[in-house]
Amino acid sequence: MSTYIYGIVAGPHPDLPDGTGGIGTPPLPVRMVRCGQLAALVSDVPEDLRPGRRDLEAHHRVLFEAGAPGAVLPLRFGSLAPDDEAVRTVLARRYGHYTERLHALDSRVEYNVKASHNERAVLHQVLGENPELRAMVEANQLLGGGSHEQKLDLGEKVAATVRAREASDADHVRRALEPTTEAVCAGPEGPGWLTDLSFLVHRDSAGGFLCAVDELRADQPHLDLRVRGPLPPYSFVDPGAVAGPEEPAG
């Protein structure tokens, strides 16, 4: 049976409490595969493994429980190996790398911040800051909305101004929050967000980071900020920890 890997911890990390359950229905028991001063948190693989909410939450829960007493190097959902011995082999082969990463991430957590515009608020702000654009809107209103060409021209100018504001606001979010963190990682671009950033934060500094988020909300009310965390520091696992198809994958 294949082995599912949740993450890697450094010894002397205590064993998990008896009955700690992982993915699967019912939850499969989580065990530790040790190699020197490293250990991998693993379980068997359920036959119907897929990224459903129940198993995703179980994956995160195991990592949080393991991270309470010490550092944990989180692997992403779906990391598999042929068996426990294959996991032990990879731990031995990459012993120095995993040890360094665990030291670097000790007492650190990740906060993910996604920012978007409140459309009504940002439009009001854009018009307030751009007299030429505001004059075009007022002129069109006096003409009952203006001609088709005028409406098209106005719409293109407003859209271009808002796009420029999205870029400047994305940069502002990063500059406002980065000083309270140790590292930042940009997520992939996608529809719906003007920026998607993950921040590495020391546990002792989490209060300062969240205060900075609150100050940003108060200072920039046209921004909608969605904050997730604290999370295991997935985004800051060095790419060198990523394994091949027959090894734990980060």
C-alpha cells in the first residue's frame, strides 16, 4: 500500500497522540517514519483519495497538531511515496536540506492576503482624483448618457484608469504589510484579485502583522482584503524539497 506524507518534523519531536487521525473515511491513523533526527508524518492512502474538503481539512489539522510543539515542514496535499521505506530513503538522501528548511521555518507561519477592489468605492475615488474623467462623466449625464461613441470612449478611459489603480494598489498592499514579515511570496495571477500574496510571519510577530492589515483596511476603504492564517508555511518550502513521482512531493 502506498504511503501518504503530510510533512516532515525534526527530532526530538514528540510522537503524535495515540489515535491521531488523518485523511480518509474513517480517518486513517497517522504514524511517524524516522530517520536520524528527522521524521515524516505519514498514513496509508485511502482508495478514493481526492482533494475534497474533509481530507484537505484533515491534512491541515495534522500539520497544525504536529507544529504546536515544534517546527514542521509542510508538504502539499496529495504527496505520496510507494511505501514507508521509500520515505525513509528520501529523508536520508535530503537530510541536510530538510534540516536547514526546518530551522529556517521554525516558529514561522504563513498568512495569505488576497486584495480586490470594492467597485463602487474605487470608481468614486478614481473620479474624485481625476478631474478630466469626472468632467466627461458629468458631460455625458447632461446629454442623457451621451452617444454610443461617447459612452464607449468614457468606458475605455474609466477601465484604463481602474487598471492602473489596481497595479498601484497591489504594490501598496505589499509595501504596507511587508515590513512586519520575514518574507513574501506572490501567488499566481487570477481573476477576481488585484493581488495574492503569502507572508512568512514569526509567531511572536503575528499580532503586529494583523494590526498592519487593520490599518491598511482603515486607510484604504476601497480595498477588500481577505486574510487566511495562520497556516503552515506551504509557500516557503524551498523548491529543492520537491521530489519526483516516487518520492515525497513538496
